Amino acid sequence: MRSRNRVGRRMGNGYARAVTQVFGSGGKAGRAAKRTSLRQGELIVSSLRLQMLLYFDAYLSIALGFLSALVVRWKALVKGAGVTGIVFLSISYVVDFSRLYLGMVGNLKEKVPHFAGFFFLTLLQLFILVYLGVFQTILLPIDQVVNLISFLFAIAEIFLGFFGMRALIRNKTSRYDVEVRDSNDPNDNDDSDSDSSNFI
């Protein structure tokens, strides 16, 4: 048990150092990783690769979203495009930033509901990106490039998110089984009774 605690602490401290070096110690990711490393005796199952991907995707989404908004505005003014592209782009903004938030929180704090929400919102985002990059009425080469980059990021996040969520669920299940087994162990009650009798 002591060796497991030492391994858990080493993994937590290593995870915190890696996140701090990549993202900086002043950000939310660094503070959350430091809090995570302080939990003793717990296995860290957060995915550093997924967190890095989400971090860079967040900044990339801001830049590509601003560029897409300029393109849609140009289409509306010059080409006379309808409101369908604007509606899909607005939905894409809401879904994208919601899923990135859920992914970061679910991965760092090891929360299964947030992870599941991130996973399904990413699937929804894939369909929106396919429409914006292929089936628009007025399709420009820049639309294809921007949405292809976002699509590749989303595919990689689904791949890493699936394995990360599976590892998180297995860890939560095994932890719950251990807690139930410990609470139902009659030897604990005997030990506590003998300790109290020795104390008296």
C-alpha cells in the first residue's frame, strides 16, 4: 500500500510539473494539476496529451472563428448569401467552446459527466464542420482549409477522449469497488474493537 501511495504521489507530481512547464504555473491548468498532485494514494488518470490538444485547440478556435466570421460577412455583403451559414457558424461557436470547457474540466478534475458531455458535443461538432466545409451554398477554398483543420483536431480529441474516458471510468469503478469492499470487511470492526479494548 505504501508503494502504491509513493507511485501515486510521483505520478501526480510529474503530471503537475509537465502541465506547469507547458501551460505555465499561473493558469487554471497548472493550479488544477497541483491540486491533483496533492491527493495521496490515488492514481492520476488524466490525459496530458488530450489536455495539450484542448489547450492549443482553444486558441486555434478563437483565430479560426474570427476568420470564419469575416468570411461569412463577406459572403453576405458581396455574394448575397443567406442566413444558413450564419446560423451554423453561431451554433458551431457555442458547441465548440462548450465542449472545450467540458473537456478541460473533465480531464483535469477527472469528472465523468463533463467528459461524456465533451465527447458527445465533439461528435455534434464534427457534423457541423462537415456542413461548413462541404455542403455550404457558397463554398470558398478558405472554408475548406479552416474547417479541415478544425475537423482534424476534433477527430484527434475524440480518439484521445474515448480512451481517456474509458480509463477514467475503469479507475472510478475500481476505486468504488475497493471502498465497498473495505466498508463491508468485518476484520476492520474486529481491529477497531481490539484497539479500543487495548486503549481502555
